[in-house]
Amino acid sequence: MYRLLVADDEKKLLSGLCDFYPWKDLGFQIVARAENGRRALEYISRNPVDVVLTDIAMPVMTGLELAEILSREHPEIKIVFLSGYMEFRYAQQALRYGVQDYILKPVKTDVLRKTFTELKRKMDQERGLAEAAPGYYGGIVKTVEDYIRSNLKTANLEEASLLVNLSAGYLSALFKKEAGRSFSEALLEARMKKAAELLMRPEYKIYDISEYLGYENSKNFSRAFRGYYGLSPRDFRNGSGNREME
């Protein structure tokens, strides 16, 4: 049974969704309801939640703002939007926050059932694959790490998630748990190790290295390099970094 939080500032709709819809028949259990995104976030910070069904337009904190925060802090949580016709463009915009789907208001029972039946199927698949065989998690981490090393310039979480057939949010949470660091941290580490290797070869210009590693300009690359190693690429090349690595 997956834990579901519903957020909507329309009290009648919120009550109807929580009290009268047969969620248990679909494999979901209502664990909380909220009238705005902030209340939803407060509950999530203290309690486990698997899925959030939220309206987009709410006072205090909108569903869009809630989705943005959850995509950073709780990427494992699935999000489904409730959207009025005039808010449809916001639902499209929210897809980059890992929102699974959107349901247009007024809510139709058959659409709600179809959406959550498909969502449960995906979640069951993710859970089932993870439990199917020993070493499954480790295999995913290795595949993603190999992908990062082979695509230092363009690697991104969305593309990696397609590679292993998981949602971006689920992969983000899984990778951090199993690898001990986030996807972005793993990408930074791989880029910085390659940068150090190339800086030891004088035929490579610093701006060439920055472009090779996917940085927009050498200034951004130098900032990232200094943050990682504690010295600039130029100082590293001039010998300081080489002595520290010996």
C-alpha cells in the first residue's frame, strides 16, 4: 500500500478525494491532506510519503513551488498535478520537476483511476526490479557511473534514468543511497579527476579542457576546479597540484 498525500485549497474537492474515493482498491492509502503546499511540505518533513497529488494553484505555497522543492529534497516522491484548464501550461512546465502526470479539473473518476493504476504499475515495477536479484542496485550504480565517465560533457540525470529504465527521481534517490553521493556529486568528481589528468598534459589549453568537460566557459570551470581541489587550474598545472597528489 503506497502512502498518498493530497493537497488542494478547494475544501469540497479535497474532502471528496480523501473521503469518498476508493484509494485502497488501487493500492494507495491517504496518510494526510493539506490546503496548501507549505502544509504538505511540513508533513513530508516529518513523515514518509510515496505520492503527492496536488493542485497547482494554491495560496501560501503553490503546487509548482512544492514540486520544485520536492524534486531537490525528496526526489523519490512521485508527484501528480491537479490542473484547471487555464493552468495547463504550468503543468507542462512542471514536468522538469519530475512530475509523473497531471489531471485536469473537474476531476473525472475514470481519469483518476487510469492515472493511478498506471502510476502503481510503474512503482511496483521499480520496487520489483530492485528486489528481483542480489546486486541489482550495484549494477545500476555501475551502469550510471560508466555512463558519466563516457559522457563527461553532456551527462545528465534524465538521460541516465532512461538508460536504466527508471524515473529520474527514483534513480536520484537510489544512486545517492547506494553510492553515498548524489548524481551531480559523482559527475563533478569524474569531471575533476579528468581535468587533473588533462592539466598534466601541456598540449591541452585550459579553455579546451573546460569545453571538453561541458562547462560554458573557463571561468565556470576554474571556479568548480578551485572548489574541488582548493587551487586554480593554472596553479595545479604549474606544479602545486602535482606535488599534492604525489
